[in-house]
Amino acid sequence: MTGPRETPPIGGSLSGSISAAADWIARRPEGVSVHEIKQRFGLTALQACEAIRLARAVGDGKGE
């Protein structure tokens, strides 16, 4: 079950949406699916995968 869709603020950017998704993913130790990320943030599958990559980099302490 998912909550309300999170969208970038008015005037927000796509990279901001990917970053927001990465932050959200990093806070979920149980993990999430690409489908859930796409639905929640309005991203493509490729963008959702990029958000996952960013979340893992942050989790590993590597940053961007």
C-alpha cells in the first residue's frame, strides 16, 4: 500500500524528483520496487533505477 504521490514543488526539476526519490528510498530499509518509485514520483523506469543507484551511493557513504 502506498501513500499519496510525492511530486516536485512547482518549478521543481526532474533531477530534483530523482533526488527526492533517492532520499525516500534511502529511508526504507525494507526496500521498494521500481514500480512503486515510478508511481510515487512520476518517473520512468530508467529514472527510478537512477534514484536507486543514488540511494545506494548515499548508503555506502560514496555520495554522488
